[in-house]
Amino acid sequence: MKQFLLILRGGRPAASKTEEESKAETAAWNVYMGSLAQNGHMAGGVPLVSGGKSVSASGITNEPVTSSPEGIVGGYLLINAESLDAAAALADACPHKNYNGHVEVREIAPMPAM
């Protein structure tokens, strides 16, 4: 199995959702995460706190990078899958895309022994 990073971009802000929408989204996430764990695909991941800093050769800014048309990164999942296509299929079931979100799928490169 290979490892993949699902980068969760954009999505509807929590403040714009009704209580019913928030409950439905939480329930969808519970089902999705439970399925990943039950099938041996879940390796980690968490939501991120809003804001942050960006560090580059130009200095430090007080906000994360927002240049992506899909929006800023709001969280990530680390999953196990046989291939990029299999990882993309798992990402396709992610509830984030149903709430104006975008899921980027990237394979984790194996690190050489040090």
C-alpha cells in the first residue's frame, strides 16, 4: 500500500451553515471516516485552525497562502491506498466536496533511509 495526502481546500464556512446542515455534515464525516478506518485506509488527518502565517524568502505574512482558486487548505487526511486512482476514488466519497470543497490527492513519496 502507498500513502496519499488528501488536501481539503475551500468549503463552506461553518458560520454560514444552519444547525441542521452542520449536523448533517458531521454525520456524513462520521460515516466517511468510519469507513476509511474500518477498511484500513485511514492513517491520520485533522482539520486546521483558520488563519496562520506564510513564510517565504520575502518574509513572514500573517495569513496562509490563498492563491489557489480552490481556496485555502482547511484540513488534510492521510490515507493508505493501492494506487493514485484508488486514492482518488476514496477522495470522491469525501463529504467535503458536497459542501463547496475541493479535495486534492497527492501521493506521499517514500523517504530514502538516512
